[in-house]
Amino acid sequence: MLASRLRPKKTAPIFAALGDETRLRIVARLSTSGPMSIAHLTRDASITRQAVTKHLHVLAHAGLARSSRLGRESVWELQPAPLEAARRCLDGISAQWDTALDRLKLFVEP
Amino acid sequence: MLASRLRPKKTAPIFAALGDETRLRIVARLSTSGPMSIAHLTRDASITRQAVTKHLHVLAHAGLARSSRLGRESVWELQPAPLEAARRCLDGISAQWDTALDRLKLFVEP
DNA sequence: AGAACCTGCAACTATCCGGTTGCATTTCGC
DNA sequence: GCGAAATGCAACCGGATAGTTGCAGGTTCT
């Protein structure tokens, strides 16, 4: 299996978006409680609303989240597709790692 | 299920380490071809050996890679544990997202 | 011994990133 | 209509980070 199937250029930005503790908390919160507004998301966070907004835009740019205006508030929801892409990437790495181990085993043992 | 089970403080650094295209390529290469030296890893890369070294240290700091000296060269290999932790995190998010969808379905439909 | 090779350490640069503050704009409730 | 609430936009700051170059030290090979 080729390493190019992992598509580093596509999946790296997804990992980068998940690679911040605050952002990962936002993703977790959106995944548990469903879509919610920026203000509600900021409610029990230790940072500013604008910081939350920036993080949401980072998630949106990675395709992980999407916003829709509802009256005066913008509701944000998770997008599952990139999450699955990231999962497939990790699965691919693990699979390759396993087959490499198998090859080593076949080479060492008779 | 609580969001804290995703352990953002622990898994975010792993995602951050995977969130760079060059680093993800290194990880993919190590997963396919097994342990190799820095020079061999730099062979067909477009960046300097020192840059590769820095990336390897970032991976090591995230627990994703490990080095062992062998003569004049240092051989680097992947560590599967953090990869599985990242996978479990993504699985947890997807699971929570699915149950949230189910709750919504139960709420909307009779 | 000497050349070629692999690595480590340090300094330096440019850029990106997380976070803040301040202000303007739209929208809801009374 | 008016105040309060929710958002958007822009500027700014400090620290991290991806990358480079240069040099010194340990290893292998002939």
C-alpha cells in the first residue's frame, strides 16, 4: 500500500485544526450538545468571544464546522466528513505499521 | 458520555504533531518502510537535514517517535500508542455525534 | 591516518498563531 | 423606539515554529 493514499496534503490541515486544546474542546462540545451559537459556546469558556470566533473559523477553514445565521446569532455545527477522513488516515498508518511488523516477523522467523 | 473522556489536553498535542504536512509525510514513511536514519529520511525530502531532525524531535516530544543510536547514525521508529489514542479520540467524537443525531431523531419523530 | 559520512548544537529570520481590545452593525424584547 | 444582546471587523502583541546556515564532533571505510 502506498503512503500517498494517506493524502498528507489534505489530512494535515484537519489534524492541525484538531491540534489545539481549545479547538478540540469546542469540537467535543459541538459533538455532544449539537449545534449552538457563539455566545452559548463562549458562556463557560475562559477566553474571549472573539477568540472562540477565530477558532470556529479555523475549524470551518478545515471543513470541520459550518455556520448558519439564525436571527442575530450564528449557529455552528460539526461536519463529520473531515473527521472520517482523519480516521481513515490514522487507520492507514496503523495498517501499514502492522504489515511492516508482519514483514519483519516473516523475515526474522523461518 | 462525557466529553472529558476524549482527553483534549492529552490528545491535542498528538494532533498538533500530525498537523504538519512534512511531519505527516515522515510518519507515513516511517509506517511503511519501518525504522530508518535521519540521512535516509532526508534523502528524497525537499528540506534540510536539520529541518527533518527538528520535525523528528517534535514527533518524539508528542510520543509518536523514538530514536536509538546505532553507530554513527540515529535510527527513528514509530510508536503506535499515541496513534491509537488519537484514533480513540476521533471515535469518541463520532460516537457522540451519532448519539446526538439519534436523540434529535427521537425528538423530532414520534 | 585521512577522507567521507552522519549527527548535534547554536544563532538567526520570517511567518504564523492564539489571544486581546475597541468599535461598528444588526437583531430581539419591552 | 430604545436598550440589551450577538455578531463582525480591524489592529495589535507576544510567543511559537518551520526553515535556514555554519560549525564542531564522533564513525566508518580504505
